[in-house]
Amino acid sequence: MDTAIIEQMDDTEKLHTMEQLWEVLCRKNTQGLTPVWHQDVLNHRVKLHESGEAEYLTLEEVRNSLT
């Protein structure tokens, strides 16, 4: 699809197109699309959680850290 076609769409059409693309991606094997390092990060975070070493922030703490 040409990006010029996308730019002519209104926001509702763009969102609908994104939803359709997401549905197609979810139905097929997208295993190769995620970089290897990403799985390594996820595995590390699971280990931190399981060992009780993970630190969690409240939503308010996250908001405050961004300002």
C-alpha cells in the first residue's frame, strides 16, 4: 500500500486499517519479528519477579518521574 493512500484516509479509516493489520499479524506466526534481545530482557524481568528482587512503581510514581 502506498503511503499516499494512507495519508488521504481520515483518522477512523487509519485506525480501522491498523486494527485489520494487527488481526492478520496475530493470526500468523510472527516469532521472527521480535528481536532476540527483547526475549532476553523479558526473561531477565521474569527472573527478577520470581526471585522477589523486582521493584515496582505506582502510576503516580511513574508520572512524577516523567515531570
